[in-house]
Amino acid sequence: MTAPSPPSIAAGGNPASQAKTLPLLLLVVAVFFLFGGITNVSDLLVAKLKGLFSLNYAQAMLVQFAFFTSYALFSIPAGLLMNRVGYFKGIMTGFGIMIVACLLFVPAARSGAYAPFLAALFVMGGGITLLQVAVNPLIISLGKPETAHSRLTFAQSFNSLGVFLIVTFGARLILGQVADVDPATLAGAALDTYRTTESAVIAEAYVGLAIVLALVAVVFWCWRRSLDQASYTTLRLEGAFALLDKPRLRFGCLCIFVYVGAEVGVASMMVNYLGLPRTMALVPIAAGILLSYYWAGAMIGRFFGGFLLRRFKPGKVLMTFASGAIGLIAVSALTHGSLAGWALVLVGFTNSIMFPTIFSLATEGLKEDAPKASGLLCTAIVGGAIVPVLVGLTADAFGLTAGLIVPVVCYVIIARFGLFAEANRSVRAEVTH
């Protein structure tokens, strides 16, 4: 998932005015790398915690609900905090919250209960939201305005790389050590001991992430003078909801909601789906590694999609990629074996261009209202909390394969938006001429 585009840094007195910005630019890119990995490790937790606590699919999807609800609740407060305390204190607060969230996995693992894990994920989501509100405009400011888009794209590619590498490593650590015990056969102290032991690997993974985050925070500390010189421009949302009267923006918000939900929903079910006898019957660690290929496909698709978007109309490209996702899911649901498994993995490639393309089409022509529209679109990321739960409920009622119906509906909506946006653009062009 591409990070949201929050408020901007004012041109005067920003870090770009400093003689040397390359080290700070590389540092921000490293943060994007961590964002991607930390966000999508939760996909592995869905499968791990489902087995550990004998959850149904809907209950397991509460992992994503806890994490992505933070986007809706904390995006605007994060912007207000950044405006009040400045970039340095805001960024350090974000790092602090994320480090605390990582460490909360230690008592969660020792508790032998599910709820503490959800609480830790909720706190983690809040910290990531705060940091994203900071570093997106920061990287835009680190250079000439005309090259801002290329810098953000460059950083986003490292976001995808972070997802691929950290999910690959996380699969080996979190899913690689599974005891040959069915928790349904245990009770009392034996069950508590089993859960505590199996949860320890999750705690170890997040403690490792806490150490890395602390090291990066220390480096940011060394650049505190540059960050304090940044001037933060608050995103004003007065009248923003009135913009929903515009059909294009309203449709775009719905598409961001269903896109993030579909992307996260497919990723969340991937490990269990690839373990089905009708697909690839993979053990969790092998399925987790294939999950990293799902995100690698998104990374590769961004480069390929960028090429297509320069040569073809964006609405048609969006419709084509959404149709591709529908086709791949249909192939996966209607076939067996490796074909069924790899077809679902390749959905990651079709996801690649959807977020930025929906975002740009939804805000097209809004001019001075674009920042307000951006805030509404970013709030729609909460679809990552809602749609996966719907996937889980469908899977519980009709089977895991039937759960694929939910993302199919999401991609149908996105394909329809591509056609809608392109048709409206054609009408405007005819009126202009």
C-alpha cells in the first residue's frame, strides 16, 4: 500500500535549504523501508494467531482491524500534533510510540491471550500514522519542487522492498517454529504454556524491530536542528466533507476504501489459502515466503505500471489492472494445485498502480480543494480494517475459497471507477473543444 499524502512543508526554511540533504534523504528512505515491513508483518500474524488461539477467520482478521483503525482515528490528530510541536518532536514521538508498541508484544506473548496482541497492533498503527504524516512531506521538501514526485516514488519503491524483505524474514521467524501440537487438544496450564511458548517468537521479532527503530531514531536525533527548521503547514479540513458532493471524489473515496481492504484481505488469507489441500498444501513458513512474493509483485508492478501510465489513459490502465485481479482470483478459485496458488500470488502485481491512480483520478481538477480531498481519501484507508473482517465472515460461513468473493466485488468497483473517470474526462474534453 502506498503511504498517504498528508500536509506539506512550507518552502521557506526547510531542510532542502541546507547544503547537505543527501544523508537525511537516505534516512527518510530507510524509514519508508521500515514502514512497509512493519505494516505487513501483520499479514503473518493473522495466520499465526489464528492457529495459536483457535480463532475463526473473522476473529483472526481483527488483527487488521486493530491496525488499520488507527489510520482513521489518528491521521488528523497526528497532523495537529505535528503543527503544534514541530517536526523533530513529532517524529521522535512517532518513533517512541512505535518502539513502545513493539515492546508491548512481550507482555502480550506472556499473557497467553489474544486481546493484548490487538492492543499492541493498535498502538503500532498510531505510531506509524504519526510518522507517515511527517516523512511524506519531509521527503518532498528535500530537493527541488520539480523533482518532488520522483523522490517520493523513489522512497515508495523502498517501502515495497521493505515489505518483501521483512515479510520474507518474518515468515521464517514467526511461522518457521511451529510445534507439532493441536491446541484444540490442550486445556488449562498445558494450553497456556503452549501459547506462551509459541508467542515468544512473535515477541522476539518485534523486540528486534524495536532495536532497529531505536537506532534510526538516534540518527534522526543527530539531525534535529535541520528538522526543527522545517515549517509545517496544517491541512485545513473545514468544508472538506462538503466535497463529497462531487461524484468523482465520492467514488474515489469508496475505491480507496475497497482497494486497501482487498489488498489487505487477500494478503491476510494467503498463508491459510496456500495451505489448503486443493491449492498447494504448503506448511506455514513456505506459504509465508510466497506471501512476500505477493508484495514483490506489487513492487515490480509499480515500475511497469509507471511506464504504462505515461502512454495510456490512467482510467483505462486502472480498469485493466482491476480486471486482471478479478481474472486471477477467478482462476485461483476455479483451479487446483500450483496454478490456483500462484494465480492468487500474482494479484499483488495487479494491485501495484491502484492506490496512486485512484488518488490522482479522484482529485483531478480540484485545484485548491485537492489538499482537503487528500485528507478524505487518506481517511478511507480504514477499508483495511473493515473489508478483511468481511472476508473472514464470508470464509467462516462458506469456506476460505468463497471468501475470495469479497475482494472480487472490491475490484469490480475499482474497474467501474476507471471507466467512470475516463468517461467524465472525455466529456470535459469535448466541452472544452
